Amino acid sequence: MKKYKYVAPDGGWGYLVAISAIISFSSTRAFFGSFGMIYDDFINELSIGSVGITMASGIFRISNALSGFFTSALLKQMSMRWLAFVASIIFAFGTLGTVIMTSTFMFYFTVGICKGIGFGILFNLSCTIMNDYFVEKKVLIMSFVQSVTGINAMVAPIFVKWSIEQYGSRGTLLLIGGLSLHNFVAVLLMQPVRWHMRKVEILESTEIKLLPKVNNEDTPVTTGTNLEESPTTEELAKAVESTNYGFRKVMDSFIDMSLIKTFLFSCVALGPAVCNTADGLYVVLAPKYLYSMGWSQDNVAMVITLYGFGDLSMRILFTVVSKWIPKLGIQNIYIVGIVVAILSRIGMLWSSSVVAKMIYFTLMGAAHCSIGILIPLVISDAVAPDKFTSAMGISLLLSGTFSFVIGPVIGAVRDFTNSYSFAFYTLILLYAIFAVLWPIELIVKKNKRRRST
């Protein structure tokens, strides 16, 4: 009798899922780089300082962190598409709600809480369903999705500048809110992977490898166990039943406890969280820094566009060389991105030429591709597929927590010193910590695996 198994489609409906991810990423993330331009009039109208701006960024990140963290638990209560639909409604309410903002509280609620919750769930679900549909083509498809998203992110500042000139800041917010409604189309394309699994025959040689090791009498070999002192089946059942109650049962419903030791305190979890936080703070503060230097809105829009161009160039490069990325190592590429981020930010601060600063901002965009875009691939490389959603939730929680704590501190440093440069040097220090610690961790793990082998 032939035996079969079901495997990920690696294509088919997965390509439509990739389109849904493009829609989701573009409608939720493409305008992040234009934050300073979109809300500049509102910030000036209410005289919101650097602390208030970074506080809004911190609230957004902690909201998307908590929602991303609880996504795994919410999937146990409702289907993926229903959860994505609810998240789309919340995000759309946050984007459209910004049109009627009249106070700082409304600014924090719409931009911070509503958009943060919606984005956290949608981002986690989009990464999860992409991870479910693709195995061999995972890097290629993810790079392609991010490349198309990068094109939209590069066009976004030009669109925002044009829209502000034509319709003002409120009209621009209304247009962006309308674009966020396209998430409902993305939700319709997020069909469960079990509907499209491929049926593959199990070869004879593969089946033999799965058989347990047997001795000469064809009896399974048992080692390292004292049968006389082994607990009975009833005792085991009682022990398992007792551990399923109480605090651990509650915790297990929210987080995979096996990830605490193996993932939570590793550079794979902490590094992207801290570096992504620093990267986000740069995007928020950089336009204000350039405006303080007397730059025109046209030059600021050009810098943001070049930032997106550098990001897009790296995404296209990753798509072209996707076949060799696993050989180079996702984590190694991420570390190189951190180093480029450090050097480009130092160069930006030390240069006085407008052209030089634009070049360094382009390099910062290239580094952003590694720091912010490769996070799902870094996590996928470090954990098992069935633990991806939980690990992604932990990463989002760490990122939001660091942003909520570090963001206001950086804003306070900027206001206290009245210097953007001092705040930027503080953020560069955060990059430098993991540019040093992460390679050390990889070397230690490699030596440990070699000794165990």
C-alpha cells in the first residue's frame, strides 16, 4: 500500500497569499517613513515636543507588541481570517480617526493604540501564513513581497508631499485611511493552508528511516529507564492532569514555555527588538532634525525617498540572491546590516554636505532592510515552524517594550540637551551592543555544536 503525507504547497494559492501580504504590509507600513511629514502640522499646532512624539511611537509599538504577542492565544479562540478581519477594522478605525484629531489624547489613541493593535495582529498573521505556505521558496517569496512593499514605501513620501499640497494634512490623512481599507481584500485571500496542502507519496527509504531501532528479537530497544521504578499509567495521568491547572495552564495558553530558555534571552530575540526600536526612533526624529537644520520640505521628502530607495535596492538584491542567502546565513546578514546602520548614521552626523547626508540616508535605508525586514526570516531560522507564531509574538512584545521604555528616554535626552546629535549617538550605542554580542553568541553556539558532535 502506498502511503502519503501532506506538505506545504510552495506555490499555488500561496502566490495569492503573497499578494495579500503585499496589500497588508503596504497599507500598514508604507507610510511609517513619512510620519514626520504627515503629522507635522498637527504636532506644531499642539506644540508637541520630542518627548510627546517619541511617546506616541512608544505607545504604538507597545500596542502592536501586546497584540502581536497575544495573536497565538487569540488563534485558539477564532480562525485566522476572522482575527485578521477584526484587526483590519481596528487599524482602519485608527487611520480614519486621525482625520478628526483635536487633542494629544486623540493623537495617542488613534495613532498609538488603534493602529498599533491592528498592525501587530496583521503583521504577525501575514508572516505566519507566509511561513505556512512556503518552505523551499520562503526566502524568495518573502524577498519579493518585501521588494514590492519597498516600492510602495519609496513612492509614499512623494504621494504624501503631493497630497498635502493638494488637499492639506487632513485630506492626506483621509486618503491614507481609505488605503487602509484594502486590508479587507487581503483578509479574503488568507485561506487556511490546510485547504491547499500538496499530497506527496512517502518513499520506501524515507519510511524505513522513521521506524524505531530494534534489537535482534525485533523488540524496540529501551535504554536509560528503570522499568521497575517507572510510574504507572494512572500516576502519569494524575500528574499530567494536576499540571494542567493553575498558573501554568494560563501561561501555556498565551506563550510556548519552551521558548523562554531557548529563544527569549538570545540575541535572535533581543537584537532585532532593540535595533528595530532604534531604527523606528530614527525615522520619527530624522525629519524634525532636518527641519531644525533649515531644510525645505522638498529636500526632506527627497531624503525620505532616498531612504526608501536604499531599502528597495536591498530588497531586490535579496530577491536576486535568495538562493544563496541560506548558505550565507540569515543571522550573519542581519549582523552586517547592523554594522552598516552604525557606519551610515555616524557618517550622516559627521557630514555637513547636503549631498553626503542624502547618500548616508540611502545607506541607512539599505540597513533598514536588514534590520526591519529580515526579522521574520531570522526568527524562522531560529525556531521550529510550529513555534513561529509564538516566537514572533515574543519578538513583537520585546520590540514594543523597548520602544515604550527607550523612546521617551531618547526624547527627554533630546529636549534636555537640545541636541538631536546627542540622542542619535545614544541610539548608535544600542546598535553597537549587538554588533559585538551577536557574533560572539554565534561563535559560542557553533563551538558547542561541534563539541557535542
